[in-house]
Amino acid sequence: MIVDSSTGDDAAVWRLDEDRALVMTADFITPVVDDALTWGKVAATNAVSDIYAMGAKPLMAINLVGWNSEELSTELLSEVLEGANQVAENSGFVIAGGHTVEDPEPKFGLAVLGEVNPKYLLQNRGFRENDLLILTKKLGVGVITTAIKKQESTKEATEAAIESMLKLNDQAAQIAVEAGATGATDITGFGLLGHLGRAARESNVDLEINVPDVPFLPDARSLAMEGNLPGGSKRNLEWVKEQIEVGSVEDIDVLLLADAQTSGGLVFGVQPKEVETALKKLTQTGHDAAVVGSASSGNGSIRLSSGLK
């Protein structure tokens, strides 16, 4: 075992030999959209993201299903499973069965097995001094999906959030590896601050985030100001607040940085000379990527900068 639960990384890793290691993860979610096929796609994209966040390639998966058979039809479940199968086909892995239990609230996801060469393994403890932090997707999914459930989202925000959640992190992970990254994590339930907070501690670095450089999905900030904040975002901020120096950054922006994402992007660290090439490749592959901060020697603190002098 070369990566276990002690570092809070995205997946567990078991070394087979010098050039091969197995990567294992599981993730499932409640519905974030009304359409069953789309929910299946989002859930599968979200689950396999942990494999990509380790720099690995997915091989196979099994379905994890909680289903209310008294209220929901099996035809609806078939649509969810078909959505996941479409993601698997596009990603080059196989879904080989799974397990279903009765559940008052529907849940769906995958347990996924992948493979990686340990030499190119990405880890949350791999961020280095002088790394610049590249974020590969815009934030705000948690706010927007909360607004969708309350029927308060805008059409532009809803469409942008769904498009973002359906974008795989496979190409972003490959670009990170090609750029020489050793530190990476995907931005999901713990938000940018939560995931980077753990990464900073595990890597023994301090991080600075330049808040104006962090990209957000359309209407995410306005929807947040109208009260569409998921409970998980506030818990994320509570969990990481001892590590953070907020400075003059507004409270709403701090909460947005802690926004609990579903199927978010990657954040990885590259040395300055590799940044331009990495950003160019990300743009060419359809990513809304940005440099959002930097790492320095330290002990796990995060400083938020408003960009104002």
C-alpha cells in the first residue's frame, strides 16, 4: 500500500511492481439534476474523477445504487445506469454489474479500479515550494445545483453547471503529468479550500490564493448572495478556518471558495516554467483553466489575497 486513508487523498493505491499500481475509489451522490440520464452521467464522471486525480487510467467499475422502488420506476433506474455506461464507454473502462439496496432517497455512483505507473502518481501530498496552482474548472456547481433544487437557478447557470459536471478530468490529468506535476487533487465535496487545506498540510507548504483569479460559473456569485448556499459549503469553511488567513476578502467570496462541488475540476501544482504550456494545452482541450495561486515552504496555512495593494 503506497497511498492509504491517512493522507485523505482521492484514492487508495496498491503497488504491484516497479511500474504498475492499482488505484481504487468509490463515490456516489444524490440527484443534482432532474433528468435521470444526465444524473447517471454526472455521478459516473464524478466517481471516475478520483482516478484521474491520481494520474491514473480507469479500468473497470461497479455500480452502487440506493433506490426507492416504491416511488421510482425501474425504467428510470435504467436511464441512470445508461448514463453511467455512456461515460464508461467514452472513458475506456467497463462497468461490470454492481449492487442495489432499497433507500428512501435515491443515490448512485461507482466503485472504480484504475492503474498507474507509480513514477507518475499524483498525490495531495505532492505540492512543492514554488509550484503555481492551476485550477481546471470554474467553481460554483454547489451553489447552482442548490438553486436548481429550489427552482431559483437561471438557464445560463444551469446549462453551464451541467456542462462543467459532465466534463471528464482525463485530459487535465494527462496535461498535469506531462507538465511534471506531483501534487494534485480534484475539487469535489470539500470545495477548493477544503481540498487545498488538506493538501497544504500533507505537503508541508503554505498556499496563497489570489481570489480575483479564481473563475466562477455564470451567476454563481449572485445566486449565492440570494441564499443558495449548500450546507456542505459552510461545514467546509468551518473545518478549514483555522488554516486560513482571510484578509480583506469578502465573506461571500470565502464561502464560494468553500463551495461543495460535484464533479469539479482538478487543481495541480507546476513549476513556473511549465505554466504557459500547461495552460495552452488545457485551453485547447476545452478547459476554463486559470492560475489561482502559489505554494511556498510552510506548514499548511492558506492566505487569501484580494489582489488589492
